[in-house]
Amino acid sequence: MDQELDNSAEEQELYEHHRIVCDPKQSQIRLDKFLFDRLANTSRNRIQVAAKAGNVLVNGKSAKPSQKVKPDDEISIVLPYPQREVEILPEDIPLEVLYEDDHILVINKQAGLVVHPGHGNWTGTLVNALLFHFGKLPSTPGAEIPRPGLVHRLDKDTSGVMVVGKTEEALTHLARQFFDRTSDRRYNALVWGDFNEDEGLIEGHIGRSVKDRTVQFVFPDGDQGKPALTRWKVLERFRYITLVECKLETGRTHQIRVHMQWTGHPLFNDAAYGGDRVLKGTTFTKYRQFVENCFKVLPRQALHARTLDIDHPITGKRMHFESPLPADMQAVLEKWRTYTVTKPMGDDDDEAPLDKEAVNNMK
């Protein structure tokens, strides 16, 4: 066997990471030719662009395309977005643009918009909207189908800041930032229950649930899934629910949603993870009606990608982007602020503890 190939890409991020260990008898050939011969659907030019951006490492050091591969070399390469075989057509879908130049586009994604086509969602997605917005998208050299520059995604019903690369060079730089975790992403989430501390760290491997393949599951022993780290801090308390800020140290599918559910604090109205029922509060019928009214105002999980910090892929300048909380989350927060003021502690009937059984049924 000439080499080992570990072709892994995080589900939440849209890039490829390949790791190759050369055979002890490997002949000395150019690095770009070596990779071109071993990576499917990847052009030599695409590999050269990645090397120029510092995304090709040989034994942990940046390498030029012309560098000669030697026996036992360990080669790592990060490439933006996985390959796709289905043609996607442009659609006139409105986008809220926060920033745009010749290299990147930063948008405030609305809730309800699917980011990437697939699994029955081949139209009406952010990708379709980007094709229309750009007119002509940057494409992977050698690829027949143009692909918009996505290096990360948000769930359909999660709103907030996203960055898109407009050129191959920008895409490659952004992919490296997300892979190396030099980007900074912070979310606002409304979760069930209160916290004893003001901040904390959730650590637990995340992978697909063996009971339901549409949701994720935390494997605390690390025997399955991939490592995941979420930092959180309390922003505002409402007795029965809490507004928190979450900072992603990793980018796993549904990371904040499943990590919070695992700690007993599902996101407010998150149907997939058990948050779409009264999990904390009183036995008052009026209270339950209040919560149900909040669900109607916010008919999705209460999660918003509030800020994103990246280095500009061309200038290197650190850039900060922020999106205010959308109207539905703001409205629900105002309802809870009013409720907390008008219903001081002790004015309610028997307080019901967090419904852990309901939460555990999702595990």
C-alpha cells in the first residue's frame, strides 16, 4: 500500500481535509502531481491554489507545489467544499447583505432558508440564491459545475451571519481559517432552565444518533462521534429559561442544540431535541398558555448566529460582523421580560422541575 488516505470533512463545515502518509519506497515526484494522482475530482490547479494559500503541509510545514515528495512524508491538504454532482440553478431569493467586496460576501441568513441543496431540497436554498446574486459564480478549476463558496453552514431554522468566498483564493483561505479555528463564531440561544454558574464549557463527542439518524447524539466517553467543544455564558435570566451566548470551538452538526440538550437545557422550541414543550415552570394553565403563545411567535429553535470574526482572505485584516437578534426572538424575549416582572418569584402555584424524562427520551 503506497499511502494512507484519511478523507475526512466535518459535517457542519464545507471543506475537505485529506491526510496522506507516503510509502517508504515512494519515488521523488512533484507534490502537486503526487496529490493530483491521488485525489479524485481535484484539478492540479486547485491543488496549486491550495498550496499558495498555505493549505498544503508536508511534515507540518507549508509546501510549494514544486517540492519533491519523499518516502514517509506526511502530507495534509485542506480544500474548500465537497464535490457535488447535481446541477443547481439560480433563483431570485432575497438576501440581506452585511458586507461585500471582490473577494467575500457576508450575509444575514433568514430563518427557514436551507443553506445547501440535498435530500429533497434542490431548490429554494441559499446556494440557489447565491447563484442568482453573483450572476457568475467562482468555480473549481476543472469542475464542470460552478459552486458557490461555502465553508460553513447554518441549520435551516437558525438565523444569522454567514460568510461566502467569491474567488477560489478566498475560498481556500476561509476554509483554512475554519479548519484551524482562527475564525470566531458566537451564537445567542434561548434555552430551558437556569444555570448555577454564569459561564461554562460543554465537552462531549458528537455523532449521529443510533436511534434516529436525523438528529445528533453526545457520546461522553468518546467511543463514537467527533470531539466537540462549546463555551457558553449567561446573558439574561428569566427563571424558567435563559438567554446564553455560545462560542463554537468546533463545528459539528447541530452542535449547540445537542450539547445544550445533553446538559438538560434544550433550546426553546427546538422540536428535534425536545424543547418544544414546557420543560420548566409552574403548573398554572395560564403559564402553559403563555409558553404556547411564545412558541407561536417563535416557530423554530431559538438560535441565532450573532457574530463572526475572520481574517480577510486577501488583506489579512481582522474583520467583525454582527447581526442583531431577529424580530421573532426579540418578541419572545420581551414577553419573558414582562412575565418575569409581573410574576415575581413565589407568586406562582407549585413549580414543576425540569422535565428530565422528556429530555432523556431524546437521548
